[in-house]
Amino acid sequence: QKEVEQNSGPLSVPEGAIASLNCTYSDRVSQSFFWYRQYSGKSPELIMSIYSNGDKEDGRFTAQLNKASQYVSLLIRDSQPSDSATYLCAVTKVKSPFGNEKLTFGTGTRLTIIP
Amino acid sequence: DGGITQSPKYLFRKEGQNVTLSCEQNLNHDAMYWYRQDPGQGLRLIYYSQIVNDFQKGDIAEGYSVSREKKESFPLTVTSAQKNPTAFYLCASRQRGNQPQHFGDGTRLSIL
């Protein structure tokens, strides 16, 4: 089982609709969860961070975390063609101050917004 | 402006040659990372460093080497032992604890 799993897509969503991206993780001690957007040929950019159960909203983006189900999702409301990109889910575990800290990335979901 | 600077943007390697990719950050971040991304693929961790003068191998360290002599700098050398180096290389940094990583703009390495 992969540590972080995402559906690779492609996921096609009509312009103006809600895009829903999902991510599951295997390690229950995971504490920090991030969503990155990566346009083709560019580097990933952070769009959302979430640390506790529930919803976190930022503009058109909402991140949802359910630690009991080991599930994190990203909703994009009023989808725009500029939202077409690959979305990467990343998870980290924080241990001791000099512990083995690194983000584990999923392979990403390719999202296409259809005008 | 605070950020992560990778150079060069494009790099070509001849057979048997070592090349070094530069990564500099002025964010005062403790940890720095190198990833490789192949077309249509996810990120694969090459090396990472959490403090100066210390670094750990990631998932695909063979054929690569790094150094961390200064907090701001984490150069990656792609050695001639790396037989398939053509990829997009990404450097990232983060503060310790529950903080996200931030990425540089990347370096594209190709074989001549």
C-alpha cells in the first residue's frame, strides 16, 4: 500500500462546477496535510495546509480532513479553466526536533476544467 | 524578496560528465530537499538535509551527491554513475515542524 494515494485522473469538470479531489494516507500518526498545484512544466505551489479535523476554506478552495478515515480532500468551487493542473497531496509526520522529517507526496490528480 | 533560487534553468550533460545544480534559499529554512520528476510522474526524493553539515538519502540517491556547508545552500551533483539523468529537478525548503515545503522553479537536465 502506498503511503499517500490519489486517483491519477484525468478528472474533467465543467467550468463553474465543483471539482473534488481526494487523497488517502496510510500512517495514522500523520499530522500535517498539504495540497499543491502544479501546472505543466512548472514547479508545485502550495495552495492549502490543514492540520486538524474538519474544513478549512480559502477563497474558492476548501480542504477537508478526516483523520479517523485517513482521508483528506480538496474542493474547488466555481471551477475556472485556470484551475486545470495536477494537484498533489502531501503528508508529513512530526517527530522529535531532529527526527526524520519529510513530506510524502502522492502521485497527483490531473484536473481539466472544460469551458 | 524571499525565495528559493535554482540555477541554471536548463542544463545539458555529456556522457561521463558530472554536473552540479545550484539551490539557494533566503527564507532562513532549516530543511532542504531535492526531488526528481520524470514526465507524467510524481516527485521522487533524492536527498534531504535538516541541518547544516548533515543530510540523508532519499528514495533514489544512487548516482547523486549533495553537500550542506551553509544553511542557505544545498547543491546537487548528478554524477556520471546516474545513467538516466534526464528529468526535471526540484529543490525545496521548509521550516522545522508542521510547515509546508516551498519549491524553487526547477532545473531541466538533458543528455547531449
